Amino acid sequence: MNVLSMSLTGDDSGGWIWGVRVDDLELFRTEPLARNDLAAALFSVQRDNSRSNPYFCDVSDEDLLLILDGFFFGALHDALRASAEEQTWARHLVSPTLPATVWSRMYLVGCGGDKERLLVWQSQRRRTYRIAAGSFDKELSEVVRCLEK
């Protein structure tokens, strides 16, 4: 199982930087941002921590990344953006829209059990990680809690 960690560094005068790592690979690191801007963006990702979807369980990692990426950023986006399903699918997109020095699109899909799939598109490359169920949302909640202090 891969190990996910998040970091929050900075202060109110110089800005706050949020980062996401899996094992030793950095997946996301924001530029220094105002506390409220970062908190609002992370809150939008945190809004739904129920990311289980039984319909996605039997879909391969590669196909699932193509489906989700196509839905949010590709040809499927225009076809389905007004669909009520968008609200259901939105919970799987866990990379906020923020200025970043290290960037990736991240999708989190749970299927029950003790693992979740973190699907990543970074530098024109697809990656899949198996992380402990609930670990992403637990880490994210702690970061948001620190920002709100």
C-alpha cells in the first residue's frame, strides 16, 4: 500500500503552501497563497468525503482515469456538464484549481474495504496508487483545520 501525506507550510505574511506526496513522489504543491484562498479551494475538495462508487470498482485504473479525466476536462465535459451526475462525479476530483509549482490532476475512488484508488495525471503520465481508505480526507481535514486556526 502506498503512503499518502500532505503538508502545510508558510504564514499569513508570506503565504501558505499545500503539498501532496505519495511515498517519495511529490504530486501537488501550490504557490504561496493567502490563507482564505487556500482554505476555500481545499474546502471545495473536502466537501464530500464519501468517495465510494460501486459502479467504478470493476473498471480498470487506466480506463477509469480516462473516463474521469474525459468527464472533467475532455470531450465528455461538454456533453455531461449540465447532467445531475456531475454532482455525483465531482466528489472524485480531489485536485483543487490553484496556482501550483508542482501540478497534477488527482481522482480518488473508493470501493469499500481498506484501500482507495488515487488516480493521477501528471507530466503526461498516468499513475495509480493504493492508499488507506479515508487517509486522503483525514489528511485534508487536518490541513483545513490548521488553516482555520
